[in-house]
Amino acid sequence: MPGIYRADHIGSLLRPRELLDARTGHAAGSTSAAQLKELEDRCILQALELQRGCGVQVLSDGEYRRGDFRTELANALEGMEPGDVPLSWRGPQSAGFASGGGGVASPPVWVIGGPLRRRQRITAHESGFLLENANGPCKVTMPSPGFMGSRCYRKGVSDQHYAGVADAVRDMAAIVREEIIALIDEGVPYIQLDAPGYTAFVDDAQREQMRANGDDPDALFAEIVEADNSCFEGLRRDGLILAVHLCRGNNRSHWLSEGSYEAIAERLFNTLDVDAFLLEYDNERSGGFEPLRFVPRGKTVVLGLITTKQGYMESVDRLRRRIEEASRYVPMEDLAISPQCGFASVDAGNAISWDDQRRKLELVAQTARAAWG
């Protein structure tokens, strides 16, 4: 069985301003690809040093080579086209969002506009540098094919090539599975699929919207679970962690979904052939720990107890009490702690400071030491 990293984190980190400016310059043609890569390399080395200094036990490259957590998968596939799909984000009023709280925002998205085929590796340009420079356990993240395939499927466009969501996510899952196998062969010890789409199925308003679109939420959920599971099936092995991360949306401190895991817990936890579930649990939007009773013994639950959406600091005592509450459903030896999501799922990042980010990573490590020694 793989080890457990008690002090974990989701993957993305706040981007340095110079990196954001360089990416803008590259898009405009004023910064070369070589100049951008050189800066990415330098910033990633700094991000690795930050993580080591904070005491987290598994390192990422901060997703510094990406525009957001989805871009590398979208860019690696033929058949993906730019799209404009409004999403009902919730949260404080801020730049880029409609007035009155979250409102409706349209961040860059893609739609499935043709047969899905792999044109290049998804993460090879990230994994090699990370393995060479992490000097310890590291993780590579990707969006789950169930999330990307279902979110990017649009009736009137995608159905010209795929009769339904199940057909599209099946093709995407086969491509992601190939990437996972390649990462395993390279020696990446921790591979994580980010699957925020699952929490749409715990949100009553989103379930109603699915029905209004002519979809059966329970059938759609089953199709997505089947696709994601096909990525992992038969690949678990000693020394490797295969993981899935669930959150309720994470875009500039806004979110999409609300609700307990209860509605999906039994099927999700008992179907996905993974070693670890990284679960958002930073506030009441996530519900209680009761759904964890469905997690099979021996699988790790990484409790996302520390918010990345706001800068306030949780107390170690409060976090320990919450871990103890969760241990009524999952044994302490199968638990770990992390932030609830990344610090910058999109490159603009959440509404927190660099110092907030550092202190929250330190808090993850401090709480892990207090809870598990």
C-alpha cells in the first residue's frame, strides 16, 4: 500500500505577477516561448522551496505552466473548441463577476466540437521538471475526464460527433488513462484527478437544471463515475497514490455548488478504484462528516478543512476537533489534512495574499504534526 501524506495540498498556488504578465505577453507575441518557459522554471523552483519551507509532505509545481487547472487537457486534444458557457458562480461581488454577489460569469471554457483524439501528452512538459527538482514526493494533477467530458458536452454541437455524454467521456477517459500510465512509467508517485463536477449532483438547483436540459441526473452521474473509474482500474500498485479531489468550484474565491456528499457518497466512494479522496470540508456548504461512513477501510480521506477562499486563519485546536469528529466515521490512521482546494484553480487566483497562502500551508503541516505526531 502507498504511504499517507498527512500534510497534503491540492496542487495550484498563487502565480507570481511576473509570471502572469509573461503569459499575457506570450499571448500577445511580445514574450517568446523560450522566455516564458525560463520564467516558469524559475517560479516553479521558488514554489517548491516555499512548500518545503512550510512543511507540506508532497509537492506540486503550483500548476504554473497552466492558464487554469483544465488547460493542459484541453490543449492536448483534437476536437476541443473555445466556447462561451455561462456558469452561475456564487460568492462576494468582485471584478469579472456580475453584480449582486457571484452572479453569472463566463470564464474561458471549451466545448467538444469534434471527435476527441490525443495530439500530444497532457503533462509531459510538467512531470519531467517536477521529478528532477522536487527532491522528494510530488504530485501531478489533471481534470477528470468525467468532469471535462460532461462539462464540455453541448447539445447542438457535441451531439454531431457523440450521441451522448457517455460516449464523449468514454473517449476522453481512454486518453487520460494513457497519460496516467505514462506518468506511472516515469515514476510520478502521486497522480490526482480533479473532479469538481461531482458536487453538481449534490446541489438541488443544479440537479433541476439538468432535468430542464433533458438529462437524468442519476444516470448522468453513473456515466461520469464509470468514465473516471476506467482511468484507474487495475493501475493501483505499491508506492503509488491514485487520488480524486472533489470541491464545489473554486474561481477567484467563488463557488458553484452547495450540499452534503450524502447523495453521492455510497456509489462514489465504493466505485472509484483510488487510494485517496481529497474532500472539501472548510465550511457548512460541504455538510457533515456522516457520508464518510461509506469510505472503504484502507482508503485515505484527506480532509480539506482549511479554506483557500479567504485569508482568515483557522486555529489548530479547532482543526484538531474537526479531525476527531471525522474519525468517528474514518479511522485516524486513514485520515490526512489539506486546504479545501487550490489557491489558484484559475491563474488569477483566489482573493488571498501571498502571506495568507504561506501561513495556510504552514497550518496544514502544524495541524498534521499535532494530530498524528
